[in-house]
Amino acid sequence: MGLTQWIADMAVLVIAATSYPGIFFLMTLESMVFPVPSEAVMPFAGFLIADGQLSFTGVVVAATLGSIVGSLISYAMGFYGGKPFINKFGKYLLLDSHDLDITVRFFEKRGSLTIFIARFIPVIRHLISIPAGMGKMNLVKFSIYTIAGAALWNSFLTYLGVTLKNNWKSVMEYSHTIDIVVVVVFGLVVLYYGYKIYNSRKKNKSHE
């Protein structure tokens, strides 16, 4: 069994075991500052739809509910805690203040519509709710933009998973090449978060 097949089997097994509550929980984390990418959750939920174990509507609803709950938690972090809260506790969430600064500028430059656009942008997607809270954005407007963007993104990734599963045999014909790509991407992700942890500890020591 190749690495790609093993990862797919494990991801599907986890989502199958937890069903809709698991999707909700993972997407709640994804919409906060935790490194749980929707790209690693929703397509595999689509696998289970293709196998008849879950419904498309149920998956998208569970994922979108998780997205809004996670976003509201991050919004509250920004609304009540602001930058001081992030500076104090961000290190425990692998949250780099530099990433937040970029997101804040992104939000300030494009306004409230950023909440919708950000759902389709990696990294920004995880953090955008914090500057929205810091800027005291209207909660109703924030929720509408978040739900609209999250529903579209989650639907797209889920549909992609269903299509991928239906063509899985063809995909696996290139499994060796895909395995190499997966290893490289995984290595880059480990290096990225390793750098973030190292950089965060270095900054903390310099402030002591």
C-alpha cells in the first residue's frame, strides 16, 4: 500500500468513525487558529459521500456550522482580548504575531468583504476573524459573510472529494509520483511549523 492510499484510508477511517460531529469539530478548529486545514478534511468526507455513508447536504451543513462556531470564537478573542491577548497566548496556538499583522492589514485594506474572500485563502482563513473582532465589525454582517464563504468553500472541497473518489483507480495509477509529492509537502509543513516554534521561543527569550 502506498503512502497516499494509507493517508486516505486513515483520514476516511477517522471521519467515518466520528461522522458529522467529527466534521463539525475539525472545521471548528480549522476556523480558529489551529493548523487543521479544510483541504485535509472535506475531500475525505466527500469519499464517504461517494461510498454512500454520508450525505452531501449533511457534510456541508456540519462543516459550515463548525466554520461559523470556530470563527465566532476567534471573533470573540479579537473583540474582548485584542492584540494583548494574542501577544500573551498566541505562542500556545502556534500563532505568529507577524501572520496576524499581515491579516490585519489585509482586513483593513479590503474592509468587511474580506471575511468572505478570506475563506478561500490559506493562513488568512485561519486568522481573519480575529481582526474582525478587534475592529468591532457588525456581528450579523460578519456571520453572513462567514457562512456564505464557508458554505461555498466547503461545498467545493466536498464535491472535489466525491469526484476524486469516483476516479480513485485512475488516480492511483500515478500513486508513486503522488507519494513523492505528499512526502515533500509534509516535509515543508513540518519545517514551517518547526520554524514558527523556534522563532516564537527565540522572541520569548529576547523579551525575558
